[in-house]
Amino acid sequence: MNTFSYRHLYYFWVVAKEGGIARAADRLGMAVQTVGTQVHELEKSLGFALLKPSGRGVVLTEAGTAAMRQADQIFQLGQQLPDVVRDAATAPTVRLAIGVSDSLPKLAVRKLLQPIIEVPSLRLLCHEDEFERLLGDLAVHQLDMVLSDRPAPPNPNIKL
């Protein structure tokens, strides 16, 4: 398994964006040799050259173009991470666990649940299983409700 450093990927990404190692080193506040070494380490770990000299700068190889597409996605997600974490940590959420009998048509279940699917503060968990197992999970409070095409059998030991 090839492993690589995301820090090396970041240095490569900056070099590619800046069009040269010297400009990237200036932007990063690092020595040119350090940035060049970091990019070389990434190339070594991936097994392919990502950059090639062009005039006073560098251009992407075919492998470098593929790596750059991935790096763009990775660092775009990385920029979103603080907002996603903040929203997850501060948004009140309610968990609703629903058991769905395997005999129910899934399109019908989706239509039934559609009004609550897009509620942002709701974490909806759906479990599909046999009706009897779902009733057991409901009895031990692993589920909040069960959707089925038949009523629960009478049982004085379970309140449904």
C-alpha cells in the first residue's frame, strides 16, 4: 500500500497553483530546496513524476494533472471542514430510529417519510428487517417506531 503525506500533497498543490517552486516557496515562507524536496517525496511515494520543467517554472505531467484534480477536491473539502464541524457541534439534533418491515414497498416508505427527511435538525435512521425482529427492537427501545403493513400481535408484556 502506497502511503503519502497530505503535507507533501499540499506543497505540490501550491507549486502547481503558483506555477513554480520558487513562487510556491515564497508563498509558503519556506526555502526553495525544502519545497522541492517535499514535492519530490510525494512523487516518490506515488511512483510518478507530477511536474516537469517549463521555462522558468513547472507544468503538470499527465499524472500531475490527475493528482491536481484530486488535490483540488481534497483541499476544497478541507476548507469546508471548520464550517461543517461547527454546524454539527452547534446544531441541535434529534435522533429518530424507525424500523421498516421488509414487506413494505420502499417507495411507499419514502413517501411516508418525505416530510421529515429534509428536516435539518433530525437524524433519521431507518432499519429494515422482519416484522417480529423490529417489534423486539421496539420493545427494548432500540427503535422509536415501526412501519408495517400489519398490526402488532396482542402481547400483555409489551406496550405498543
